[in-house]
Amino acid sequence: METLHHPVLLQETIAGLQIRSGGVYLDTTVGLGGHSQAILDIEGTRVVALDQDAGALRRAGDRLHRFGDRVRFEQTNFADFEPGESKFDGMIADLGVSSLQLDSPERGFSWRHDAPLDMRMDVDQDTQTAADLINLSSAEDLANLFWMYGEERFSRRIARRIIAARPLNTTMQLARVVAGAIPKRQPIHPATRVFQALRIAVNQEITSLETLLAHSPEWLYTGGILAFISFHSLEDRPVKHQLRADPRLEVLTRKPIIPTEAEIQANPRARSAKLRLARRL
């Protein structure tokens, strides 16, 4: 798994965080541990690694076990993190769904695999699934969800088709209904935006991001740096605006840092990534 994992914008993020020996860093979305490993490879650093996905924490633990007590793991949504009196020299938030989740068919994040419509990042939580949203929401609520979180221009047509086809309990069932509801020759798979919208809604990703943006500057020492990696405009817009508006911060990236063509060739999932940095005043 480690050899298959490509941390997005890795060199740019490590350089942007200005990692120093002896520094303490917060990785709010450790995933498979690629960014944390690069931080820990610098002598004397320490990392607090968060993730709400227990499977991700297990794999990150396997990858980072050689660093011993220099890394501490905590299973939590970053919006619920309570650092207490701890302060950090830098923080990274690699937003969105991880490769581990996309490539685990049973999680139901992707239309590429037939699986139950789940999409919860923390499967131990007794919370609503994507199937609950699809089968219990009204046509108006579904259309609004697809438009708000997926920016899907055929949202109302898709919602009507879903209502007519319910119950829908698997990813393939949903993907077929969506594909049949919109014109052919889309530049991406026709179900992509609907799946994105459902994942965001199930995991309350935008609300959690807003909470992180509000609280994270207080977690840093003066001079500490925040690094946010986003993958679509619904994430990038609040990051851009909040970093600029927060009087506690100095924005370090007038424009976002994006992947090189070489990185995109090696890891196509990096194509839409944007890195924004800000320093705690």
C-alpha cells in the first residue's frame, strides 16, 4: 500500500510548512500517512495524526511505526479535535476523500465498484448513509443537495429519476439511474457529481471544514503555518476566503499552488488539487 500511495503536492507542502527540527505538527487527515512521514523524516519532529477512519489510522500506524513516540494517533473528525494546551508549529489538512476510501469497494464511495451505498468516513458512527439520503429524501431535497454540493446542472431531472426508481441500495444501481437521466458525452462519468454531493452531505464535510478554519489558527504558535489542500471549488472557496479574512493570519499564497504536469502524469488524482498556505501572526 505504501508503494502505491502518492501524497498530493508533497514537496510543495513540506516546503510551504517550513518544517524545522524539533517542531510539532498536526496532520488533521493522516490517511495513509504520506505527508506525516515526510514531516517525521526530518530529524526531531513530532506529529499528532488525526483521522476519523479507523482503517486509515491502522494503515498509517503500520507505515509510521518506526517513528515510535514521535507520532501520536487520534481517531476523530478534525472539527471535533480538542488540543487542550497543545500548540503546533504547523498544520496540514488534505481535504476530501482518500485513495484508501476510493479504492475500498465496500465503502461505497465510488461508482466504479458495486457496493452498498454507505459513504461514511467513520463506519463506526451510527449516522445516516448515502442510501438513507437517496431513499428517504424528497425530490426537492435531493435536487438541492446535488446542486449545492455537486454543482450538478441536471439535478432536478436526476432527482425525479431517483424517486421513480427507488429503492436504490447499491452504487451501481444509483450510477445507472443517474447515467440514464442526463445527456451522453459528459467530460466525466455522469454520476461523479452526484456521488460527490452525497459524500459531502453524509460526512458534513463543508460544516466540518468551516469549523476547522475558524479554530485552527488558535492551535498554532506565532509563526506557525496552515496548509490546506483542496480538490474542488466547494472546498477551495471557503479556504481562500477565510484565510484572507482572518486577522490572525498572513496569506502566503496569492494564488494556489497546483501540481506539476509530471505529478499529474504519475498520479492523475492530483489533477484538481490546490494548496493554500497562511502564517499565524
